[in-house]
Amino acid sequence: MKTFYSPLHVEHAPKEEFEAGRLSPAVEVPERAERVRRRIEERKLGPILAPQEFGDEPILRVHEPAFIQFMGGAYDQWRRRYPQDTADAIPSAWPGRGMRPQHGDIESALGSYAFDTATPITRGTWSGARAAANVALSAAQGVAEGEHAAFALTRPPGHHAAADVFGGYCYLNNVAIAAQWLSDRGMRPAILDVDYHHGNGTQSIFYGRNDVLFVSIHADPSFAFPHFLGFANERGEGAGEDFNLNLPLERHADWAVYSKALATAGNRIREFSPDVLLVSLGLDTFEADPISHFRLKAENYLRMGEVIARLRKPTLFAFEGGYNLDALAEITVNVLEGFAIR
Ligand code: 6XA
Ligand code: ZN
């Protein structure tokens, strides 16, 4: 299996996030993807390739032009506002109900576009996010040209980012951009999101459509981030009705619980009969993940890969969450190997 990877992600290195009432060290760090890349080399999964540059066009098929323009200049705007400081950009005010979103200055724009305080914009954020989108698009191109599978080692992740919203460590929705690019080339994509957190951004991008299926297995938003989307009764709207399937699980779901949901997801995907499958591959379902509560074990990720392989579709895996640095590389490659062996 080919892996697509760009070193530009390393320059996206948030120092801190605001969480649980305090500034704490960032968990979405460059070492995550670096460890995975090294393990792919060690376990000889296949070649690691640089992405091609796809330009703005495929990004603008998913994201609002004004949002992209804001993102491109946000860090410079922030630095001009706080020239004596070195802190990354984090919003501190939001347009609450009855107020009006504004984009004229950096504080109002941050509050209008962001949905949390855990997603700082740093000097290297935009180039890293752009590179991640190119990584996903390059993997999509590989699959479109006949590869049975490809791994997009995307960092920063993407599944929380909506058309004009960033948050949950995500700025551009890598999987949505790749799915749209494939759809624009006549393919029928299904997206399976196995991250611990609901992929609210991906859901919202395709919510009104029946030509892209979105299925997500995640911690119930009644107790887990992103809190405001991901409930079982969100089934799509208009033409998209019944083309969105949320499978929220209990706090301590283990493989017995998880694998049942995965089978349900698989049945829906088979029924949809996609030309291509995109997997939002979050690894924060692991039993020792520092920010999550599911109880999957390392060997379960081999099974996950096998179950996905049994769908027998050209498959693009895109990296999302997962924060246990000691286990992350092993469990990521377990999924990919489980898929490849099958
Ligand atoms: C911020 C938690 C962000 C979760 C990010 C993630 N309070 N998403 O892993 O998949
Ligand atoms: Zn996650």
C-alpha cells in the first residue's frame, strides 16, 4: 500500500490548547505523524510518497471562499494584533444566540469561524493544513488510477472541519475534499469514520446529499466532544435523508460492542454499493488513549482492517485522531496491515 506524506505538517506545532478550564500542553503534536511514518518504514508497508500540488480548486469544492481566505491570512492578522506576544491564535469570544457573526477583525473572525478553544492557528498551520489536503488528494488520485488502497498520513486531521468552520484540531476537511474530488470524477464515495469523536464536519458537508454516504461510529455526543452533533437521530435531510448514519456508542465500548457497530456500518455501506471507500482513520478508540474512553486493544485494529477489507472496495485511509504516542504507530499500521493481508 502506498502512503502519502508531507513533512510540512511538522511546522504546524501548537504549543497549548485551552481545555478543562486551563491551558494544557497540546496533544495533537507533530510526533504523532512522525512516529507513524517511521513505523510504516520499519514494517515495510510500502513506498512513502510526496503529495502533488492540487491548488485551491478542490478545496473550494468543499470550503467557503471567505473561510479559505481568512485561514490563509489568520496568523499574520493575529501577529499584527499582538506584536509583542508569541502565543498562537485562539478565539476568546463567540457570537452567541442573538448576536451577529463578524469577520472584519481577527478576534471576531476567529470567534465566528471556530467552534472550540483547542485548535490554535500557528505560523505553520495553513501550510500544514494545505499539505494535508494535498496528501489526501494524492491518495485519492492513486485510488482513482487503480490502486486498491492508499494511506493518506494527513496531519492536521480534518473530520471536524465544516465548509466554514474549524475546530477539534481540524482546519480543512481532508476526507471531504478527497471524497468530493472522487465524486467530481464520476465515482460514488462512501465515508466510514472510525475515530472516537463524531466527524461533525464531514457529516455537515454531505448532509443534504444522496451521492455520498457518511457512516460514523463514535462516542455518544451526550458525553463526548463535539457535543452538539453526532446523535443517532441525525439521518440526513432532503435528498440526503437516510444517507447519514450515526452509530454512537457507550463511554467504555470495547471490541465486542465496537465490532457489532462496525458490522452494522458495513451492511449500510454494502447496501449503498460505493465505487470507493474513504476511511477517517482515528486511533483514539484505543484503550490507553489519553483523551478518550473506549477500550479497543492493539490486536483489535488488525481485525478492523480485515473487516474493512471484506467490503472489497478501493479504499483510501486518512489519518485523523489518536494520541497515545507509544501505541499510535503500531495500531495505525495494524489497521493497514489487517486490510492488506485480507
Ligand atoms: C478537544 C477535543 C478534540 C478531539 C479531537 C479529535 N476538546 N477528534 O481527536 O477526532
Ligand atoms: Zn478523535
